[in-house]
Amino acid sequence: MKLLFLGFFISVIISTLLILLSTLFSKKTILDREKASPFECGFDPKNTSRIPFSIRFFLIAIVFLIFDIEISILLPLGIISNSSPPLIWMGAGGSFLFAVTLGLFYEWKESTLDWIT
């Protein structure tokens, strides 16, 4: 137990040090604002440096990731089915699928899944 706590403590210290070092070395100041802007030989930029991004695409991608992760949680049910009674794992899987289906209907009702609106 002490070895586990020591390993956890050392990993937290190393993570904290890495985060502190990265914030110290990558600190942006107001004086470096010109370095972040596009440079075209002193002329005004021909077009914007930002590419337009579809918010609808972003929302659908996020919803896909959420449901994909939720479905991947169901994968261990095959392993659990050998070691526990069928009523328990079918109840757990069924309730989880019910919650995922409710989430899908909610997203559909909020018209998040509509690509063109």
C-alpha cells in the first residue's frame, strides 16, 4: 500500500512539474502579439487566417463521441455474463441502453442531430 501511495505521489509531482514548466516557457505576453499575427510583407492580409468552421459539424461530432464512448462501456457485458446471473447483467445493460436511448431522443428533440436547419 505504501508503494502504491508513493508511486501515486511521485506521478502527481512529476505531472505538476511538467505543467508548471510548460506554462513558464510558453507564456504569451501582450508584447508578442505581433508574432501570432500573419505577416505578408507589411501589406494587409489577403484573407483571414482563420478557416470558417461549422458549429453543426462540431456538435454532431461531439454527440457521436459521447454515444460511442457510452456504447463502448457496454462491451464488458460479454465478460460479465459468464460470472453473474443473467438477470443482473441484462438489467444493467438494459437500463444503460434505456439511458442512451433517452439521450438520443433528447438530442433529436433539441434538433442537434439536424445537419441543415
